[in-house]
Amino acid sequence: MISRVCIVARECDGYAGAGGLKDVVRGLADALTARGVSVVIIIPRYGFMSPGEPLFDLTIRADGRDRSISVTGMERDGLSLRFIDAPEFSTKDDIYTYTDEDAPEPALVGKGHLDAPMMNVILQAGAVALLMKEGPAPDIIHGHDGHCGLLSLYMRREETHAAFFADTACLVTIHNAATAYQQSIISVEEASRLSGLDKRFLALGLVDGSVNPLLIAGIFGNINTVSPDYSKELTNGADPYSGSLGYEFRRRHIPVPGIYNGIAADDWLRRSGGAAEKSSIRRRLARSLGRGRFEGVNIFGNRPNPNRPWLVFHGRLTQQKGLDEILNLPEGLLGRSGGTLIIYGQGDPAIEHQLKSRTADEDTWTFLRGYDEELTAVLLAASSFVLVPSKWEPCGQIDMIGQLLGAIPIVREVGGLKKIRNGKDGFSYRPNDASGLQKSIQKALYWELNRHRKVSRMRQHAEHMIYGRRTWWTVLVRGYLPLYAKARKNRCRKR
């Protein structure tokens, strides 16, 4: 019986978010709470966040010395929120990268924080110390990504730790195993100095010459990924982006189950404004965009034409997300096919520059730079299709949100995007098909404009899939609760 769960992460929706991880943390926590499970969420307190109520101070070992950190928090919506407060977090205006305001030098704007390893150490050491201070020990500590990969070692760092967490299992979910996201530390010596953990244990986690927190998580605890197909790609050598990590999982016989993320369907429907014809939503949204209603979102190119079907890309503007494939679409394709393309997001400055140039030349392209929570849901509800041409995609969440809100996904058939059934609840194309995105766009727009019944059935199939398999309640009951139970059985074997 699982009665107490602690979630440790760098993001949580409603407090700090940069990507889909924030929705996972909050969605899973809300589903657990609805089932009567006591949940505490531990995240950093960044510079853009309110501190919450002061609770207590803690002393942790980091960077070869004792460090004092503060813990603040609040109780809200049935959840206990705890914030780790330290200068490494409170001086940052973004979760993972430098901004114009906090970058040590202009060249670092948009780049990852130089002290990221220390930030991860403080979060993990602080989380374990916090739990021991407040008690009782949870049944499960559920960490997310490489930022939390050392939690299982911190739980046994000293005899007092091991005794306190004797009945606690540790699970780390891998949301992205690409080398840039693994949070590796360059050497055993450096990892031990930063974390204060035993070199003997850290040395077991060497991958490609560096200490890999995700391998540590698998050796001393339990791991999973966010889709069965991504798990297969990672462990069978088909994923070219994760270095030797998958090989090490396979060599050491570490199981890596895959569980799809869920979505908070009712929340997304509320944000989108309810049911209405897409043409009506497009007209209202086009007027709102023209008036500059969404603060923090800048429009480049023409205001999108509400009389044509919209195709939207929404996500972080990085190479992973396949922006080069969108930028390589033939000039005039959208105009000839009867659609309008909207790229919505922010990220790599070079990609942003290319998009600004392209939207200046194409009257059927619009670039919405920035982010607004309300805009996201309404834009998807207004759009006929959502583009997801990712080079790799562990789960895919925007495709599921699109299915719920009637924006049929057009996806590259990789990782978690393989759940899309081509021609039934979306369109998919093979990874090596150079013109796959173009052909899928043309087919999708032709069907939207000429085969209304077919597209309507696709939207019905997509909606049924979401309510049948992809809500957080279903994912919790069918996926995470059984995995939690298995992790608790494994805890004795991995002490």
C-alpha cells in the first residue's frame, strides 16, 4: 500500500516550468492526491518565484564544506510544497539557462548554468535532509531526470540516513537521456568533492569517462522512461543521442520500463475555453493576437489568417525538436496547400533568427516568440494540426494535448511518438523520409479541406484514446502504482 510519496524535480506547474516536465510533476502529484496519497513536492526556489512561508534551515555537505540552506513552503490543493532556497537557485531567472539579466557575460545568454552540477547536488542533498527533518519517511521518493539521479546514494550516505529510509524505495524517471541532459560529472573525484558521496559507489556509475547519475539511479535504485518505445530505443542501441548509457543498462541487466506520461484533460479543456467550432476560435484568437493581448509574446510575420486551417508547432526551439525540417519546407508550400503555419515558442537564438527571416518572406507563416499559458491551450484548440517533427522524443506530450483539443498530430515516427496511429488518430512518417513532413502536411490539409468526415473520425479516435489511456488517473493506476510496488520489493535487494 502506497500512502506517502515525495516528488523531487527541478520544475512543477504553477511554480516553475520550462517544458513538459512541469506538467508531469503536477499531473502525477494531483492524481496521487486524488487517490488519497499524501504527496510532498520538493523543487528549488528560483529568483522569479515567491519564497513561500519560512520553515527551517538545514546544513548539508556540498563542494567539500558544510552549507546552510533554507526551506520554505506552503500547503495548496492538497499538496505539500517545499522549496530549497540557496543562492545557486535564487540568483537565477530561468530554470536551466542564463538570461539577459543574470548571465555572467553576454556570450552565456541562453546557455546552461555553469554551476548546474552544484545546483543538482544542493537539490538532492537538501531534499534528503528535509525529509529527515520533517518525517516520517515516504514510501517512495520519485526523482525526475539526471538532476535527481544521486538520490539513492544520498539516502544511504550515512547509517542514520540508511536507517531512516530503510522502508523507502527510490525511483528516477528519465525524461530525456540525450547526453546533453544526463547531468554527468566529469570525474569520480569531482563528483565526490561536489556531493560528499563515496568514491567507490560513484565509480560504479562511469559512462564514457564521466559519472552518470542516471546509471547510478539504476544501480542503487529504480529507473523508468516515459514511453515503452523510447525505452526500447535506449536499451537496444537504436538511439544515437544517448552515448553509451543504454549499453550500460543492458550490460548490467538494469530493467528500464517505459510508462507514457499522462495529461490533465479537464485542466486543458478549461484553459482552452470549452467546446466551439475551430473557425470561431481562430477568428477570436486572430483578433486577440492583433491587439497584442498576450503579454510576453511577440508576433513576427503576418497575423494568422482565420479563414484557413492552422498548423501549429509549439515547443522549445532546439535542434532536437526538428525545427530544421520545418525551416526546410519548400517556399510557398502552405499557400499552395491552403493552410497557415504558426511556430510558437522560444529557444536557440540562431533558430529564432531564421524563423524571423522566414516569416518575413512567407505570408502564410507566423512566429509567436514567447510563452503564455492561456495562449497555449487556445491556440491548440484553434488549430487543425500540431506538428511534432522531433529528431528524438522520449514521450511526446504536445501530440496528446493536440489530440484532446482536436489538433491532429503530424509526427516523426520516433520514441514516444510511435503511439500515434497513422491515418487513424494522427499522421506519422518514417524518421529517414526527407520529405515526410512535407507530404504529411499536404495530405493532412487535403483531407481537412476535402474529406471532412474522415478527419472528423480521426478526431473522435484521438479523443477516445486520450480518455481511455492517457489521463493521469489511468497512467497512475495502470503504470506508476504497480511500478512503485515493484520498486518497494526491490529495495531490500539494492541496499
